Amino acid sequence: MSRSPISRSSLSRSSSSRSGGSRALILLVVVIVALVGGLFFLSGSATEKPPVTVEKRVALENLAN
């Protein structure tokens, strides 16, 4: 049986640093997805409404000027 040149301590260090990096990557992906989803939601809710004509009564004195 031959031993591998990589010691167990270096394997455990590399796996812990990878999990820290993968957590950061997952967090980054979640933040990006949340931002894109929020922008999509806000863009769908901002619709223009057509102007509505409102008729008001005007006194005859105002029309004479």
C-alpha cells in the first residue's frame, strides 16, 4: 500500500476553504436572483393609465372674461 503525498490536514483545509467559497457563491447567486426578481416584479407593476376626462361646472362669470 502506498501513501498519497497529500496529508489529511491539507485535505481538510482545502475542503473547508471550498465550502466557504461555495457558501459565498451560493449567497451571491441568491442575491442576484432576488434582485432580478424584484426588478421584474416592479417593472410589471408600473403601468401607465390613460388620462381620464373630468367635466367640471364653470360659472358664467368666468366664461365672460
